[in-house]
Amino acid sequence: MPEKHVIIGTAGHVDHGKSTLITALTGTNPDRLKEEQERGMTIDLGFAALTLPDGQTVGIVDVPGHERFLKNMLAGAGGVDVVLLVIAADEGIMPQTREHLDILRLLDVKAGVVAITKCDLVDAEWLKLVTDEVRAFLQDTPLKDAPVVAVSAVTGQGLPELLNALQEAVARVPARELNAPFRLPVDRVFTLAGVGTVVTGTLISGRVRAGDPIEILPAGLHSRARQIQVHGQKVEKAVAGSRVAINLPGIEKEQIERGMVCVPPGIFQPTRAFDAQLRLLPDAVKGLPHRARIRLYLGTAEVIGRVSLLDSERLEPGAQGFVQLRLEKPLVATRGDRFVVRTYSPMFTIGGGVVLEPHAPRHRRFDPAVLARLRSLLEGAPEEKVLAILAQSPVGMDEQELARRAEMDVSSVSAILKHLEEHQQAVRVGDVWLARSAWEHLRQQVEETLRRYHQQHPLRAGMPREELRSTLGGRLPARLFEAMLLRWQQDGIIALQGTQVRLSGFSIRLNERQQRLANRVEQILREARATPPPVKAIAEQVGAPPPAVKAMIEVLLEQGVLVKLEEEMYFHRDTLAEFADLVKRTIQEKGSLSVGEFRDLTGSSRKFVVPLLEYFDRIGLTRRVGDVRVLAQ
């Protein structure tokens, strides 16, 4: 069984002894800043490695307790698996105790241990009172059954019991997703002499190996993992749940900041709007109106944004609802990510939630279809979630992308897609899957576009493929579009002819007058043989306006009766076939053919024979060698 990697995070009020306790447990002072050590107060995130009694090493993130540094606490809380809630025996439960626990509840951290520190400073009766108060405080929280251990970092009392309790909590934590693409939210960035820029963070999913290419989002920077360290030790690979440091060559320290994310190139895209379920804390200072400005904390990022309430006019304390969060700066989010929301000013933690659709279009509020889709993403069966994600992509996606978006393994998604296909709910086109509704919408768009085109251009055989693709918004990759055309042709909806597309039932229909004109134009060009006249001259012969003659020439070109060699130069197909045979026989007899010789054979002029010979070059009949032509084969 592979080793499980787990992060323990501290929580608790300022000066309740979190850092001192970590130092006693690990031998490492997590307060790395000079100011922190001088003031005896944690300001920024601190890190240490803890060896449990069974020999397993886990990471510890020590967070600041002072409310002025809560955003630093939030940057560290996102990667926590097990909380170590620290409450001082001489003070008991304090404001930041409550707020830190609220945040961890919003982030769905369920496993934890409570340490009542500084127990050497109080008598047994007082310690019992504090312990009872703590247990009552935890009753309506995920930590209601968490062990409560009295400890003293000074005397060592309770430290062995605390380590055993942490080991049991770690054992209950499920392993993180290793098969997903790796994500490392950056919480620190610094430069080491002789090494270069280094970023650190908690690897929240996947695996990263030395040498792997890395994209830093939302900045769009590219580098690679030149060196990787876990708990200060150089490794070739880091897995989800590890505290990781990565050396990024070619990147300056000033280009990266906390809140950015290291990911594999080309998989993730930053977002400025995502759909979510948001729940307000019961004791939130006030309700949340539509379009309220808030501070969002996701991963290690802090971003200001606005909340669009999708199913209510106002979200009251203790209530929950579907929302769209529109951000002033982009960040990286995936479905299932947890986040915390604070008021813009003054800053209070008021709620949090879960990301449902990371890249969301703007919605109409109270739209039943939108709300049903969000409910499916939140509560639905795997089939409903996969279908809901597909329905949001008008151009579909492949199985790997769908698995990533659904946070499922590819084999499970593949089985679900086959089931959806059998029940006429999904359609496969090449390597891409679309929801049946999206597929039908595209088909209707194509049919309507071609119908309008045929009405506007009744004398054209069809619409150019690229022009048709552009009418669909340019969203369809060329390869997918071609696969769709073939599928629609197989279904009898369209017909393909060269570079053109037409509805299967469409054909050029000339009225009696147009047909007479087309026949006369064809006759003139057939009889002209090697000296075809221009449009104006043909128009004079037939007594019709040049535009009408040009329209009939276009029809004859579509039908393959005529071939355009140059502007205003149209040859009848029979003439080209006759001259092609003449060229072939002459070269076979004489070995080559010059322009002058071909001019004499056709009785034409250089104006026409040069384009003719160049045409035969293009179709592969001849090739030019100096001043003569020889057979291409």
C-alpha cells in the first residue's frame, strides 16, 4: 500500500502557543521571519515536518492567529487534511478560535485533534472547566468527536498522547487524488543563491516529477521542475498531500506571487466567473444582497469579486444558495474546490462554498434550467454530473478533459458516456463527445445556415466549408468540424462536394430563360475551343447583360462543364480533354513539347496556350523542364 501524504494545519487564537507547540513536537521553529521571533507572534505561514510514532512523516502548516493576518491563515488552510486546534488553558475559547474553526468547516476539513496548551499554568479544576467548555463548543462542529488533549510545551506533559491522537486522525483521512493533473497553489516564493527562484506550497492533487514542464497561472509563465524537495529532502517525485518546494529555472522571483498555481501546461485555464453553492455562517454579521462586493479566498489566492445570487433576492445568515462569483482578477479553480468568502470592508468571514462550474457563462437569474444543472452538479448521480458538464460545452470535449472536469477517472467516465450514448443523451464525433442537446443545436444551426445560403445564392452548388464553419462562431476546431460534416452526410442531412457543403435535397434549378442562356454560353465556349472570349464578348453575342452571363458561367463552373484557368478565361471541359490527349500523344512521339509547338498545334496564341500548359502542370499531366514540357510520369 503506498504511503499516504497528509498535511496538518494549526488553528487558534493569537498567543495560544501554536508555534511553541509545533517547536516542541518537531524541533523546528515555524516562525522563520526575524520579526516573528522578536515579537513572539506568527505573522505569516510557517512549516515543519512531523514524524509520527509509527514513523510516518507528515507536514505541518502553522498559521497566524491574529485577525490582522487572517488572509495569511486562509492561504495555508486550503491544503489542510487534519486540523490541530489549539486553545490555551489560561484563556479558553477566543474570537479567532471561533473564526478559524468556521473557516475549516467551510473548507470541509473534518478530521482533527484539539490541544489545550499551557496546562502547566492552571490548576486541575480550571483545566477541567476549560476542557468541558471546549467539548460543548465543538458539539455542533465536525470536531465534536475529536480527542481533546491537555499539553504543555514547556514540561512535555501530554505530548506523547497528542502525537498518538494525531496519528489516529491521519489514519482516518482518505488519500488525495493522485491520478488527476498536479496542482500546487503557491504560498511562498523566494530566491536561493546558486539555485534561482523557488516556490513552495501544498500539492493538492496529482504527481509532479523532476523535469516536468510547468505552467504558472494565471500569469501564463512556463518553466520546468528543475529540482523538487519534500520536507527539505531532494526527491525525484512529489505526490498529492506533500509540502513541496520546486526550483523554476528561467523565472524571476518578481514574476510570481502567492495565489498563483503551478500546473501541467495546457490543461487548466484561469477563470473570472464560476458557478458555486454558497452557504453563509449562522452567525454571519449580516445577509448578502445580490451583487455584493466580497473577498474570495480559494487555494492561496485572495481575489475581490461580486456575488450574483441565482436563486434568491438576498442570502440570509445560515442560508445557502446557488451563486455566480464574478472576479476582478483571474484565478484557477476546478469543480469541487472549496472557498471562503469575507465581506469587502470591514472584513468578516461570512461564508464559503464549493465550486460547481469553473468556467461559467453569464446566467439569467432564477432560470430553472440553470438551477437544475447546478443541482445536478452538486447532488446528482455521476451520469447527471457528466451530462451537466457536457451540456455546458457547445463544442464538446474528449474523455480525458471530461474526466478532469468531473473529477473522475477516465475509465469510469468512458463507461458513463457509453451508457449516455445508448440512451440517446450523448453523441460521439471522432474523439469528442457532445450532449445530445448541443449536437442537435449545431445540426439545426447548420441546416438553417445552409437553407438561407441556398435562398440567397440559388445558382451556387453549395456553401464553402470554411464559410460555414465561421458562421458557427469559429468555436469548432477544423478537425472536429470535418468529422461532424462526415457524420451529417452519413445521416443524409448534407452533401459534400469538394470544398462546398449543401443540403442533401438541394440542387441548382434554372428556369427556362436561364437554361437557354446557360446552353448558349456553353455552346459559345465549346465552339471557341482554344480562344475562349471574355464575359463581355459573350454577353454581346447572346444579347444579355454581363452579370447574367457571369451568373450562368458560375453555374457551369459548379457543374464542372467549364474550368476557370485565369480571370476571364474559361475553357470547356471537352476542349481541355481534347488538348490533354493532344499534349500526351505529341510528347510520347517527340519526347517534349514547347510553347510554340503547342501554339501551332492548337492554332491559338501565347495568351491562351501558356495558361493551358500551366493547367496541365497543375493537374499532374506535364512538368516543365527548361523551356519545354515533358510528361509528369
